[in-house]
Amino acid sequence: MMRKLFGYMLGLIGLSIYISFVSRLGDALFPMHVALEFAYYAIAGIGWIFPAMGFIRWWQRPKNTENDERIP
């Protein structure tokens, strides 16, 4: 339960930081060139998926039951 809550919060914070960084960088690199800016945002929009996949796999991983066994 705590892992999912932590995952949601960390995911939202991380995605917000990524969006802010990408948008500022895009404005700085391509202030007047619409075609390059479009290509940049298309690549940056897909680029966040790969780091997020590993994070989501960690977040959805089942709880380790080896250490949770209770001795009767």
C-alpha cells in the first residue's frame, strides 16, 4: 500500500519536473523554428516512457513474501 502511494506521489512529482525541464529547454533551443520544436516535443514526449517503465515495474512489483512468513 505504501509503495503505491509513494509511487503515485513520486511519479507525479517526477513527471512535473520532466515537463518543466523539457518545455524550458525546448523554448531555449528552438525559439523561432516551429518544425524543429515540433520534432523535439514529439521525441521528448515519447522519451519519458522508457525511464517510467522501470519505475512502474518497481511500483507494481508484488510484495516479497519470503521475509513476511510468520512462525506459528
